Amino acid sequence: MRHPGTAVRRRDATPGFGAIAFGRTVLNLKYELMAQAPAIANRLLEWRASGAVGAGNRGSGFRIAIPGLPELFVRIARRGGWMRYFSRETFLGLRPRPLHELRVADAAYRRGVPIAEPMGAMVEWIVPGVYRGFFISRAIDGMSLWEFVRVDDDPLVRRHVLERTRAAIETMHQLGVAHADLNLHNLFVTHHRDEFAVLILDLDKARLFGRSTPASIRRATHARLLRSIRKLDPDGRWFDSEALELLRTP
């Protein structure tokens, strides 16, 4: 394992997290993970350099297990849409998106929004203003909603999961979080105790409000989800009119 560089503690950490730099690589972590920061940074840099295809619709997610730590899930920041043909993993800006996501996700988690616990973020600066990014959360077992509806053919179970999905979205809006890209890939079905639960992933471009999310944004979020459904399931094989109605939020 190569060492990522000499560690330097920083004072510009996301509130509630510690920050440490290894050369041009800056890692924000939960305090309880800081002792293993070099090992975490190494694992992330090595995985990105490997070019391996990971989990998720962009193949950018992977798990890491380090002795003494909870299992972590890491997502490399990758572009979607037509921009991916020009710059898939390289971003411009002095305010890296993974650090924004960490601040929003930590606030959302503390408010009680059903998301995976945020554990950190890493920025690998190429030159000033040009970077690659990583977001770190606690690993959870399960699958995306899009995967779930295609493998579980029990109508009662599917109805229950869709109801839990609607409840998760309603909770997110009631607690003042606006998701910029809600789709079937970032609604995640898992188990909580003895029943299904649905978590919301990828708050990359999300916004926080002091009160509940405005009605106009709620409508836009629902419209974005419907576009995702129509794109992935144009014939309504898995999402018929009843399923769409179950997902309708106020």
C-alpha cells in the first residue's frame, strides 16, 4: 500500500468533522474515523486508479472494510448526461461538490431525513480549481428501488415498499430538504428491524430550507421522479397507474 503523503491537520473541516491533508488530497471524516485517515485515503485513491466498475447506475460506488471501523460505502463523483463524454470525473470550482454534499447530508441526517449516515468526503486536487471528489457514507445492505421492483413479484410487498418510498420523500420535504435529482436509482430499499425501509441517496445538489420544502419544489421533485420512471419503464410494466398513485406526494 502506498502512503498518500505527509498528514497535515487542517482547520477548515466541515462542522462536526475533522480534516486532514495528504499533499493535494484533503479528507474530511467523522472524528471516530480520523485515526485511520491514511488507510481510508489510500483505499479511495487506489480504487479510483484501478478503473474498476463499481455499484450504482454510474458504476462509481464501492465498499471498503478497514479493521476497527464500520464498513463504508464510497461514491466517486462522476458526471451524467452529455458532459460525461468530455470530463467524467474531473470538476471545476473552488467549492468542491462533495464537501457541499457532506454539509447538506449531515444536516439532513441530524434532522431525521432517512438517508445513509454520512461519514466523510475527500477531494483530490489536480491543480487549484480542478479536482476529483469522493463521498463516504456508512455502508447499508439492500438495492435501489428500480432493482427491487424487478426482483420482488409479491404485490403486497411491492405496495408496502412504495408506501415507504412515499413516506421517505414526504419526510424529506417536511424536514426542509430539496433533492435536485430524485430518481429510481437513488431511492434505496433496505431492512430496518423486521420490515422494509427506504432511504434517499445522493444529496449532491440538494438544498436545505429552514422550514418545510416549498410546494413548487415538491412538485418539481415529483416530476423528476416521474421522468425517471417513464425513462426506465416506458411501458408501465413495473409502475402501473396504481403504483404511480402510491408515489404521489402532497
